[in-house]
Amino acid sequence: MKNQLKFSTPIHVTKPKLPKLEDYTDQIKTIWENKWLTNDGPLHEEFKTNLKEYLGSSEIELFTNGHLALEIALKTIEDKGEVITTPFTFASTIHAIKNTGFQPVFCDIEPNTFNIDVNQIEQLITEKTKAIVAVHVFGNPCDVVELDRISRDYGIPVIYDAAHAFGVKLNGRFIAEYGDVSMFSMHATKVFHSIEGGVLCYKRKELNDQFKALKNFGITSSETVDYMGINAKMNEFQAAMGLVNLKGIDQDILMRKEIYHLYENILAEVPGVNCVPIDQEVQHNYSYFPILLESKTMRDYVNEKLKEYNLFTRKYFYPLCNDFSCYPFDSNDTPVAVYVSDRILVLPMYSELTLSEVEQICTIMKIVVDDFNLQFNYRTTNQVGELSNESI
Ligand SMILES: Cc1ncc(COP(=O)(O)O)c(C=O)c1O
């Protein structure tokens, strides 16, 4: 049975989407004609215009990757101090906060969306708080309305790490309309990509010149360097990939939606596997398919066993950022994040995954979970969304 179900070629958690080769080569031809490879070339400018419309933002700037875009957004806050954020995120979020001279203060997450628990933010605000960096984890929007309220009441800017949230809308509004700045990642493994790439969306026009300078060594004119900038410019080959991929993004998201619902329908029948519900008001991008298993032992068992079927899932995000050995933080203050991080598993999700592959993945999941239950005599109990304090 195992041999029949084993995938002949490895199935990974993501697979970069490549356009037709001729579409990309058509797009890059002009680079050979004009010899303009980087520094705000024509493809960069065209991509910027198209993205501005797609992301529904009045102001945008492009960067070589999402991480440096986030660092640059934080660099514009000159008064250094504390930044409230969450540990259930990619290393980039916390490194960006630390690299720009801030001290992260960890707020716990809430158990349904894995986003910052807005009910716990205010108790962490002090006179040292300079910003909130909130992550739209797996593309599920944070409680943006409450974050807006906190931002207004305390005069603290909100920067969204929207790395996972490209194309997401909430109640028909673009997700970038919320907060002061939103950063979207366009890394090869993301729902939409420009090989590597990052975008900042914002409303304050006066940030345009500063962002442009900060990504180009702080240079503001041929004889002036006004900021301690870095090199974070997007090149023309990245912009060309973005331009071509943007044409297919809506179709890709529709294919992901089908995959998402198929997973959800089949896995609902597998005890111990809890899918993460999507709110009705959210127009999602289906960037990931995360599940919560009932215990860390079960999660680790399943993750390992699936490899025998050539199926590679990912403990994402594990370990928590407040457990990284490079930082002196402590995850004891964020028990919900510990609970989620110990149980999370992300299954393969990309637009080229076929529906029959999804069915095969679910069949394998069922076998592996049943094996675990038999071996450990385990009776499943918990459901996502019914996380009680006792179970943490
Ligand atoms: C939550 C989060 N923040 C930031 C980043 C950094 O983005 P990039 O890879 O484009 O630098 C990522 C990328 O993987 C991410 O998942």
C-alpha cells in the first residue's frame, strides 16, 4: 500500500510558479536593446504602476526583497525604542526590528488566526513603544479595525508584515488600505513572485523620496547623501518576472482556492487534523494550507512519516522567534504561540498541484494519522477555535 501511495517525485510544500519561457524572454528583450539592468528602469516603472493598481495603494515602492523593504519601513522611524510584535512569524520580522535598532516586545497570538491578539496589546504599550509590527499570518488579516483604533488612541504607527497577504481583501477593501505601511513579499515561494522582491504600500506621499533614497544608499541627488541607506533596489529581470506573473495571478488564486476547499472537505473527516477556518469577509489568496495537529508528538510523527511517501510538509513557524538561540528572549510569555507552533504543519500548496495529488496527500495523511493513533493509543479531542486555557 505504501509503495502504491508513495509519490514518484518529491512533493514539496511550495513550488515556484514559472511563466511560459517565451513570455519571459519576450518581456526581457528590451533589456538587451536599452542596456538598462537596474536603478528604476522602464520595466521597474511599469511593474510599479501595475502593482499599484492590483494592490489598491495610492503610494508604493519596490525593493529587491521583502525583508529589506520591512527594514526600510522601520528605518523611517527615527526615535528608537520598543516595537510590539508576535513570535509566530518568519525570522525576517524580528531580525528587521533588531537590525533597525528597536527592541521587540512579544505579544501573544490569538488561536484562530495565529495573528497578534489585539486584546493583549494595550497592556504592553509604554512610553518606549514606537510601533506595532503585526503579521497577517498565512494571509489571514489581523484585526485591522482594532489595530487602527489602538494606533489612533496611542499615536503609534502600525506596520503590517503582509508578506503572506498579496492580493487579500477584507470586506471588499484592499488589505494595504489598513495601517501606515504594509510590506508584501514577492519571493519565489510566495503566492505571487518576481523571483525575489518586496513592495511597500502606504498613504503618506512624503515617504516616496525617503524610501527611494533609503533603497539606494541614502543618495538623494548627485551630490547629496541624506540618509544612512542600503542597497535594496529591484532589478529589471525581477520586474520582468513580476510583470509576466501578474497577468496570471487571478487564475492562480482560483486554482489554489479549489485545492484549498478539496483539502478542507477531505481532511474534515480525519480525526485529529484541524483545518484553519477562513472568515467569510476575507477574499483570500490561499497562499498556504496550514493544519493544527492535536499534539507536538503527533505533529512531529506525521511530519517525519510523510517523508517516507516522498511528501514534504513544513513546521512553519517552528521554532518560535522568541526561542531562537541568537536572541535572549523567552517563549513563556506567549503560551498560545507555543501551543500553535508545537502543533502547526503546513501541507503542499501551489497552483500546479493537481486535485488527484491533493486526494493522494489526504489519503496518506489519514493513514499516517491512524498509525499514530494506534501506536500511541491516542483519542482525539480538541478542535481549532475551541482552544481552552487548560489545553495550552
Ligand atoms: C512573515 C514573513 N515576513 C517577512 C518575509 C521576508 O520576505 P522576503 O523573503 O521577500 O525577504 C517572509 C518571507 O518569507 C515572511 O514569510
